[in-house]
Amino acid sequence: MAAETLVLVPGLLSDSVVWQPLADAAAGRFSVHVADVSRGTSITGMAETILGETDGPLIVVGHSMGGRVAMEMARLAPGRVKGLVLANTGHHPKREGEETRRQAMIDLGHESMERLAAQWLPPMVDPARTVDGALMEMLTAMVLRADAAQHERQIRALIGRPNASAYLEDVACPVLLVAARQDAWSPIAQHEEIGAAVADSEMVVIEDAGHFAPVERPAETTTAIMEWLVRRFGDGSG
């Protein structure tokens, strides 16, 4: 068993199913901690909570909003965070007009989480996969396990997010960036910007996947992350 604990952080309206294939693959090599960010009200607060419920050195794997939390954990505890995997994520501060657009989604969630899921999810996946009934049903069920209050908490946390661009150059641990070819929300170029800012980075691009690459292409995403983890941190065999 490797010395580091693998911390898996889901994103907005997401839960453990996003990282379940990776958790299964890593279980024999790493201690695995699946974070629950459903009750958090700020990115920094989420990061502090996860740091408080874990011990020792960590490798933090974050998807989307979870990537923001992972970067914040590295800022708060650089001595503990030994590696980062950032999947389908971003680093920019709040953009002009963003709060208005996100408030509209908050309002929609309070009207109907079913309508929110129907509007939000299709642009989050590879356009070719929107007709994949099993995939869309799985993602919809995940969204509906949350409620409008959780959605609003997480959206407000994102609106008030730290500007990760301001401290990326201070991230000293190795970073794996996982981008997806059809991710229009967090495009490849955004991951390239993160990679250029940190000292030790690699990037993989998952083909035929959108913003939910770990769910859309679980085998390919898991294989890419596990290969990097074993190469950079060992297989735990001693």
C-alpha cells in the first residue's frame, strides 16, 4: 500500500459515482478517501474540511469543481499534498456576467431539479452521447440525489471561488491534467494554461468525452490516471 492517501473529490451536483471506477482500481494500491462536498459553502471551506478528515500525505483527484477544491488543498497544505489530478476543471476567477447566468440556474433548481438536470446535463457531455440513454439516466439520477439547497450552496461557492491563477506557480507537486476532446465547459486550452503555470505537469486528453469524462469514458480515464499514479508514486509493493 502506497504511503499517500488518494482523495477523490467530485464536482457540482456530483457524488461518489463519478470516481467509483478509479476508487475500485486504486483500492489495492492506495488508501482511498471519497470526499463529500455536498454540504460545503465555499471552495476554501470544502478544502479545509477534507484536510481535517484525512491524515498524512495526500494525492488529491478532483473533477470540475472538485479540481478547484484540490488546488485549494494544495495551497493550504503544500506539505501534505504530494500530487494533484485535475480533471475537466478550471482556474480562472469569476467572469463578467457569470453571476447572473448562475443565478438563473439556481432559480431553475428551486423550481424543479428535474428541469435543471434536463437543461444542464446535455451540454456537459460529448454531443454524440446525449442519445445514450444509460449514460444520461445515470447522470440524471446523480443530480436528483442532490437537492436545490445543495445546488445553490455549491453554485455560490463557485461564484466566490479563489482565483487559482494567482497561486498556480507555487504548486510544487506533480500535476496530471485530464482534459476531454469534446469538453466545451472546461476546454483543452484551459488545461494547457494550468499546465504552463505549474512546474511539474503532464496532460492526457480523453477522446470522445465531454465535461463528465470520468463517467463518459471511465475505463480510459481510470487507465490514464492509474498509469500516472503508479509511475509517479509507486505501486505500493515496497
